[in-house]
Amino acid sequence: MPLAVEPAAGTVPAAGGVITHTLTNSEAGKVVFKVKSSNNNEYRLKPVFGFIDPAGTGQVEVTRLAGPPKDDKLVIQFAAAPEGATDPQEAFKGLTPAGDVTVPIKAE
């Protein structure tokens, strides 16, 4: 898989908390990514869009607001970054994702 996520799953207190996932790009070129959540009411993601350099890493911070215990997921879509792109949100708009990684998140 060109984009790896560690940890591959997450657990966070239902009362609220923060977990961080590391994205690793194993491609020879720069990639652009977008993070989507199955529960936008209780989760905040930072960043939602980003670039990762070849053989580089990036961080995604997931903040869980207080809410009922629930199983959710993040879906991280990725594609090769267009040459010279500087704004990841704009760069991602015109692309078809090359793949995605699903990260289960459990609030307990």
C-alpha cells in the first residue's frame, strides 16, 4: 500500500480525547491526502488535507468531543500530487483518489 497509517486503528474515551496517526508515503513521488470521518458531530480532524513528500511522513490529529460510545471510522483518500501544487485542498479537488485507507475508531 503506497500510504500506511500507524496505528491502524484507534481507541479514544467517549468523554473526549485526542489520538494521533502517522501517515507514511512509500511512493517515489509526493502524495496529497484527504481525511473523511463517519462522525463529524464528535470528531475534529487536523489537517483534513495535506501533502506527504516521497518516503516522508505526516501526522493527523483526531480530537473526539464528548458523546455516546460508538464505533466510527476515518477514511484517508490519497493520490499523486500534481506537479507544483502548493494548496492540498485545491490539488485534491480535481483528482480521482488512487486509493484509500480505512482506520476504525472506537469511542468507549
